[in-house]
Amino acid sequence: MQLYKKIIQLTLLSGIILSLANSSVFALQPKNEPLVKKVLQAFKGKNINDIAKLVSYPLEREAPLPAIKNEKEFIQRFNDVFDQHLLSTIVNSKPQKDWDEVGWRGIMLGDGDVWINYDGQISAINYQSHTELMVSNRLRAKGRRALHRSVSQYAKSVLDWQTKRFHIRVDELKNGQLRYTSWAKNKKTSQKPDLVLFNGQLQVDGSGRNQSYVFHNGDFKYQLKVNSIGISSATYGMLKVFKGEQEVGSDAVVSVGRN
């Protein structure tokens, strides 16, 4: 079975990316089959209120779409997230045939479009409907207009961080290259950035839970350490700066943007 169709985002962010390529995929264990059946039953019953109670909030959406924070928002946005194709895929799925376990990440449908955790809650929807795509495109266009013209072109926003001292963005360019851009906290993103770096690298630890984006500027290394487990700014990420092998500065994330 193909391990994934889309790279999973189980955390905040615009970006936060977890690769499944190094994960072990196993058949659904009989003891966990009731978890899947309970979710399927809710969808087959077509009761949005029942489905909303089976979701682990916040339910992340692909940036720049905002996360779904609670049951009320889930009900309001249900038709945007679940188009007829996704609903049909879920309803017609068979627990032992179409659902697999992927270690600590949980239980996935097919190639990872829908995820259930071991508490029986929907933990991620890695599928984007046409409606969500249209909204995303409008939000991205708005976000680009807010950036200085020198950095307004990119294929995808990866990170949008506010630290104690900086506003930092990591964007993926059309050629696949990662770009780092930062402004002092008191500056607007429409102003010329203070620092722009290219050729960034994504480094993922062995478990896939944590990852870092690394950029080089002469003798200096900028590491954007993302804690994929954390869901608060206190644990979500950290900017670390090294000169050679010596750490010369660090700055904690205080808020996370969606553009």
C-alpha cells in the first residue's frame, strides 16, 4: 500500500509536516476495530452533531485555513471539509480492508486522508475539498499582499512564527527550495525584511515527532526547531542560532500564524 498521499499535519501549524515514509504500517488490530466502527456509524447516520462529538479539537486544516476549534465550528464548516467524495470514501470503507495502524500516530484511512487516534477520536483530515481550496487561494492572495514585494512570491507557506524578538517565515518556493525571511518584531511584513536566506533543509528525528528547518548564513546556522507534539506556543517551537558549533542565541515562539 502506498504509505501516504499527503504529508500529514497533526499539529498547528501551517506547516508543520510529518513524513510517514519511515513509519511501519500494520493491519488494524481486532481490539481497535470498534474505534473505527464507531466513527463509521456516525457518518452512516448522517448526524453531524454525533460526528462533531468524535473529533479531537483543535482539528487542523491546511494553512492558511484556520483550525476548527470546537464542535460549533465543526458543524458550521462540515460541508466545507467533507465533500461528497470524502463522505463516500468514509462511509463505504471497511475497517479491516481500508484502515491501517501507523504506530503512535494512530489509525489511518487509505493513504492517510482521515486519522483516528486510539481514543477513538478523529485527529486529522488530510484532505482538501474544492471549497476549502478556493478559500485557501483567497487567503494566500491576501497574505502575499501583506508581504514586501521582494518575498511575496512563493509556492507554499511552511512556517509563520512570532518569537519574542522576530517575525519569521519559512516558505517553499516554486523550485522546491526553502526560504527563511525575518523581520524585527516592531516592523511590518510589508517592509523590507532584515534577513533572507535560501537553501534551507528539513531535518526530521528518528521518530518523526520533531523536526527542524536549518539555514546557513556564513559561519552562522539558524535552526527553527519544531516540536510536533506540542500544541501551545510554549512547547511548539524555538529559534536557535549557532556560530560554528556554539549556540549564541535562542528565541521562543509566542504565536503561530496561518499564512
